[in-house]
Amino acid sequence: MTAPFDVAPLLAPGTPAPAAKWNGFPKYNFVGGHNDAENVPVDALIEAATSVLRREGPTLATYGLNSGPLGYRPLREFLSAKLKGHAGIECSPDEILVTSGSLQGLDLVNTLLLGKGDTVLIEKETYGGALTRLAKFGVNIIGIPLDSDGMRMDALKAKLEELKAKGIKPKYIYTIPTVQNPTGSIMPEARRKELIAIAREYGVMIFEDECYSDLVWNGERPRSIYSLAGGDGVIFVGSFSKSIAPALRVGYIVAKWEILARILGLKQDAGSGALEQMVLAEFCAKHFASHVPKLNKALSHKLQVLREALAEQFGTAAEFGDPPGGIYLWIKLPDNVDTVKLGQAALAAGVSLNPGPEWSTDKEYARSRLRLCFANPDPETIKKGVEVLAEVCRREFGVPLRSANIDKA
């Protein structure tokens, strides 16, 4: 009898460790970008799917749905109008490329622009998926500090000047200006204009990620950086994952044609999921404008439930803000808490969380920080999950010793 075939010697250098088998979601699930199950517009999506398939189902026989490689044209037409009203972006449907989620958008832009050893400027606290992808490319990742209004322009300019003195020009500045991940901040318009001016002074492109920008509680947000720059020197990426449903895997890139044509040349996947595009276009034309405020109302309520639960269970041991939108809360625990170790202990108790170092270029700075996604659990589950998390913190790290001014045994 021969031994089992050993694939290990064949693996490419840098192959990540094998994934663990999935055994279902934990009881108290605060990780990832999951959204509110009760506000997935299932009935309207069923209606949209039925309608569009009856009308245009035969186009599934062709790659691109008779719309070409940029994606289903009715969806791009919806996005063109939506982006104009929502973000101030003037773009034609032919300046929008539909992708398989915004992550494919990140991968395409990185593949277009980055080589090993290149330099990228990124917010010090940022999207973990962006960090892992940049690390895979072998680039030099430099984190720029944030304040309550997002990326600090004084720190950005100082770093660019320092790099210029060394003969280094970064390939791009990556920013999540509208409902920043994980902090939830919104960059004011004046700072966006300052960012554009600085980027132009140093000849650096801006990569604007707006995946959370629909989730602003009051519906008011500054014009996008892409809009303010007239699309010059900016690549914009967005998604339907947070506004409709993450499992649909539909994102998009907005860029001037000379850039988009280059990106399109790299998108050798025969097109993103056709059914998702067709159903979204049909749904969004009729329901997007009424759906998003309803979703935001539910998410805003869940955020306050989470904040109240943290205040009750942790007292002053947990520091956090009151973000104006999104699905995440960024939390600072006492300095002695290692949130990577906390994450492991909490998971054993049924609570999943995102440790801070996964969302920062400064691992030591983020050591005692964590990100909780409040969108998916219902309010009672949020309360109980925070209670269990507090118990784990007390047992593993001795905090919180006091909660709501009452000693904890």
C-alpha cells in the first residue's frame, strides 16, 4: 500500500497556513462584516430576481449579459446616478467596472500598481484585508496616524517629505474617508481637499475606499475625494456588501478610462457573477433609496445597545466613541490586555472578536484594542455577548475590576 500523496513539497513559497474547518458561527458573533439578517430585503430581492430573469434570462447564454466586460449595464447606470447624488461623482457607466466584491477591486488595483519593494501610505488603523493583501505583495506599508476626522494631514505631509528626501515616491495613499474602518470617523470636506492638494504636490495617487459610505445614520456625508478631484489621480472602490448583503459579492471600481482600461485588462475572470448583478440592478432601481434608511435605523439602534452594554459591563475600563455610521465599534481596553490572547479565550467562551493588531500598522499600539461588529447579532445577543466578554476579561486579565461603580467579585 502506497503512502498518501504529500502535497506539502509542492506548495509555493509564502503559502498561508491551512484554514481550519468551519464548524458554524460562534454564539456571540462580533467579527467580520456580517450585516443585519432582519434587514436583508428578501421579498423584494425575490421579486427582482423573478422579474429580471423572466425579462432578460436568455442573456445568461452570453458572457457579459450582452453588456460587455465592464458589467451589467443597468447596474452601472444605477451606480452612475447613485454616485452623483450620494457622493458628488460625475462618471459615466463606462467609467465603472463591476467586481466580485470590493476585495477583487483591491486586488486588481494592487496588481496594476504594485511591485515588490514599493511603498504605500495607509491609515494607521485600517481595513485588515487591505493590510494582508499589501503584505502579500511585499510592499513597504507606512501607517499615517488618525484623529477624530480621519487621516492627519500634518503627519501625511511630514512622511511624504521624509520619503522624498530619500528618493522614495509612494505608489498610492489608501484611505477610507467615509465611515472609516475600524474607527468610524468621517473625514470633513476641507481635509479631503487638503489631501488632494498634498497628493498632487508629491505626485501620489489616492486610492479611496468607500465600502461603508451608505451607512451614515443621518444620510449626510461630504463629497467623495474622487468628486472633489474631478477623478484626476484618484481610484474609487465601493460595494453593495454593507448596504444590501455581503453574500452577494458585488463591488465596483470607478476610475478614468485610461486607468480602468488597464484594470479591465487584468480582470481575466470572464465577468463577475451575472445573477447578482441583474438582481441588484432590478432591486436598486426601485428600492435602494427606501431600503438604506431603514437599515441604518436598525444599525444605529444596535450600536447604542452595544455602547450601553459595554458601559454597564466594563465601566471606564473600556474606551470607545459614538461613530456616525457603519457596523463597527473600535474599543480600547486597559494596557495590560492582549486582545490576540483575549480573542482566543473569548472564542472558547463563545464570543468572537477582531483583535486590534489585525487592523493596524502598529501592532503594539493596537495590542489592547479590538473591533466589534454589531450588525449581525440581535440586541439581546449583543448584551449577553458583552457580558460574557467582560467575564473573560476579568478572568484572564483582571479587568474590569469595577463596572458601573460596582465592584465585581
